[in-house]
Amino acid sequence: MLCMGCSKSCVISNTVIAEHLVPALLGQAYRVRMRVTGESMHPTVSSGELVVIEPMPAESLRIGDVILYRRPAGALVLHRLLARTREGDFICGGDATARLDEPVSRGAVLGRQVLQGAGPGRLGANRRLSRFAATATSKARAVRQWLRVGMHYAVARIVRRGVRAKLRG
């Protein structure tokens, strides 16, 4: 681990340390640079890439932002913010997964990803592309759900027709 206090930046790669240190650093207004593990955000963020997380109040987050939050069990998760519930919680999900995460409370949100890259000197942010990916992912989920409901309706209709035909004949 490398920490540079003067620029309020810290690089963290050990998962066990990260689960305890990252929330503390973000709570003290430090930007945190950490290595991602897992493929749930692929291709936007791949396993092994560095990301920079900036402390961000929950009120400032927008749909499409990639946020870091803490699950109730303590694990840190970097997923895209897809929607807000009426209660003020957040609905998140990975770009590569069809399943949504459990609702995330405002208090569980630690910060927002502001930069990413494969290594030092290769960090960059493309918020327009990220927002496009979030919108496309959200729309694809809606279409899948609509098709699923439509298929159930079509199958039920076919079954009803078959039952009616058998009752008549």
C-alpha cells in the first residue's frame, strides 16, 4: 500500500485492508485509488484495473454514476447506479450482470468513481460513455423484462385457446 498525504490520494490493493481502510479514508475526504477485482462491471471496468474513488455525498449522485458502496456483510462493491427508490435508497447493478443488487441505503454509499485505467499515468474518465452504457444497460433490462412478460402472456393465450378448443370438441 502506498499513501501520499499531501495530495490526499491513496493506492490500495489488498482486499482485506481495503474493506477497513477505504471507508475511513473516504470519510476523511481522501481520494482513494484501488485495484478492482471481479468482472461484474466488464467491459467498463475490468478486473485488475485501477480506479479512483472520490468521496461524494449521496445527494450529489446521478443515475449512471459508478459508485462504491459497502454491503451489510462488509464487502465493498463498485457498481453502476441505475435508479432510486421512493424511500431514497439506490438500485445498482454491474454492467455485465442481468441481476440487480439489493437496494443500497444512502449511508452505505462511500463515493463515486472519477477515473480509471490499467496503471499509473493511464487513468482517464469518459463520463459520456459511462452514461450511455448505463442507459443502454437499463433499457436492455427493461426490454428483457417486457419480453419475459410478453412471452408469459403469449403462452397463456395459446394454452387458453387449446383448452377452449378441447372443451368445444
